[in-house]
Amino acid sequence: MISKKTRESMHEQDFDLSSEVPGLSIHIPTPQRPWPRSGLEAITYPVVGNFKGRQRDLVLKLYKVDVPARRTRLSHLLALRLATQHGPAFRAAPFVSFRAKASNGETLRGHLSRLVEGPFDGQSLDLTRALQSNKFRYSKTNRALLAAQLCSAVASMEQMGMIHGDLSRGNVLISQDADRRPQAVLCDLDGFRMKGVPELPRRHDGQFIRGMGSIGYQAPYLVKRQESFDEQSGDDSGLLVDSDRFALAALCCELVTWTAKYDTELGPLVSDEVLATRSTKSLPGRVRNKWKEGFQLLDRALAATGPDTLPSPEEWWGACRNLLAPAAGQSAQPAQPAEPGQSAEPPIMLSICRRRGNQACNELARARISRPSGTLERVHAALGDVHYRREGAALRLEFRWKPPVFFRPASDPKGRLKRIEGNTVTLEPGATVASGEFQLEFILD
């Protein structure tokens, strides 16, 4: 276990992580309330990341207990590159592991993720805290948009053969995109399940280190198994969450309909009574009537006997999509979520600097590249002859002008820019290209 003395010794310390990501280091400030946050498995801190001279707010998650299986699992999780290649709903996923020595010699292990900003005084809040906030005043349309984004995220995980394992209000952040539209973001993916990835043991050194889902987001058939489990049997594999679909059902209905008007304590919509009766009939009629299609799907989920009989993310997405259709007389089309199965690539961020000789000087602009292709004319009038095309998480640039093109790969961040043949280059995060009086770097957003 990480002692309190060890945790306090980390405050105001710097850690070099260049062995994991070239040019990356972090500073751990003395945390202010409500940090640090402690859960069953870990403690989380806000930290300041420094990547090649640029600062970024990050979250450090330190494991309370070092379990060898966790290291293997983290390697699998990082290999998925969720934070950079699977859309905005996964922005809070881990992107690099953390291993360092505290000042007292104790080994610290964990991982880093981005601190997701949001509409609550510049911060994101998990759905529980957001619902309790008097600033969560989204329209039904925006609530449906958030629910649809969750559907797309769960569909993406199913395509990868991945189960979150603890999808609940506490693990869904309410954020916003660059246009200030609401965005749902998944967090706390450490308990994920995936074929070929070892499970965490339920206990280690007599302590529980693995949860089995959250109350109100577990399917009734799973709750029944857990209630009848014999602790002496030792085999608890049948108790683990086998699908995120029931949690998705509960979350969609909560996002669209649940407010303090119906439950001043804002407990889970799927209460003990709803679970016991496997029906939503015990809920107030005015709640169920707010979204009849959604509660019909939730009733199906409550009656399910296994993961294969739960409503799919695509069915839930369709129900959310129906709420997003323009009302009669409404000309503007509401914002649309990514359909399950479609790509929802996050924007690519370019830092564009003016060059003098071989040196980059002042930064002119930062460009968020979201469209599949185009030119950089909107960023700077002189860049109208620089064409781009997105290729997954990479960016292909073509310079349709006379000056030669120079390139430095991400693997050699301190190396010299070298001239390339031709005028086309493909950038990955951390790579730099220069031509004429401009230098462009693909930076971590």
C-alpha cells in the first residue's frame, strides 16, 4: 500500500518520463480539494505535464497495490491507443504508464491520462456530480446527444472485443467539444475485460482490489448470481460483468430523463425495487412518459437472461436518434452523434510557427484538423497551397509550392530537420515538418 507519508513526499516533485514518451515530464503540485481522489484500486492526482516545453493538465492514477497482472493489463490497454485513435468519448483513457521512485525509495506505479475540461467552471464532472450540480441544465436534445455518444462508445468497445466492466454514472464525464457542445467521456477503464487479457484477482494480500460493477448498473441476472455466490468456492468468474449493455440502458434513461424533480437524492434510476420486480412500472409515470421508447428498451434489459438478450448499443442509438429529429417547424438540424460503426476520429492539433533560418520563432496559430481533407488556408492565408488528408491518426501533407520540405520524425524529437525527396510527408504525433518560412508540428492535444 502507498503510505500517507509517501504520498505527501510526492508533492512538488518532478518526474522524468522520457523513457516512455520522449520529451515528457510531469510535476505533482500539492493537491487542493477535492483532490486527491481515492477508490478501491487507486488514488488519482491532478498533475502538470510538460511535453517539449508545452504544458498540459493531466491526471496521474497511482495503484494502491502493485499486482503483476495489472502491469500486463495496462500494456494491453495502452496498445489499444484509445485516447488518440478512438474518438472524443475515450479522451480520458490512459496514454502512458508511470513508474518512478518516491523520495523514500518506494516504487510507484500507475498511468497518466488527460484532464478533461468541461462546462462546469472549466472542469468536467462525472455524471453523478453533474446531475447534482445546479449548472447541469441541458435541454432534452442535448441530453439525448450525450446518451447517443455513449451508445457509439459502447459499440466501439464491442467491436474491439472489450468490456468496460464498471460503466456507471461515476465513470462518465460530462465534457464539451471545441464548439462547446456537450460530450460524454468514459473514464476508469482499468477494470476492462478482453479476450486474451488476464483478469485481475479479486483479492490480493487479503484486500479487495477488483470491483464487480456498480449498484444500479448491473443486470438482474448478474445480481442474482452474486447474491447466491459461495465465498468458499473460490471461482468467481461468473460474477464479473459480461456486457456493458445493461449499464448503457440505465445510463441512457438517466441521461435523458433523471432529475432531482423525481428523486431529490438522485439515486440510481434502477433502484432495488426496479431490480426486484424487473420492471420500470414502479417509477413515476411522468418519468417513463418522457421517453416511452427508452423505457420499453430498459424493460427488455431488465427481463434479459444473459448478454445476448440485452438491447444492443445500435438499438439504443436509434432511440436516442429519434429524440434528435427536428421538431415540427424547426429548421435547424440538432447536432448529430457518430453512428455506431462509423469513425469518430479526434481532431489533429498542429502548431504552426514562423521560421527564420533553421530556427522556429513565434507560434502563429494552432489548427484543429477535423475534416478528412482540405487546405491550411483558414489557418494562414499563405498556407493555401498546403493540402492535407487524414489517414487514421496520422496526417498526410502535400506542399504544392517550390521551397523544399524538411522533416523530423517523432522518434527523434531533438534531431535536425532533414530534407526529403518530393513534397509530400506523413506526420504522426510528435513529428515536425518545415518548408519555406513555416514549421508545422503535430502536437499532443
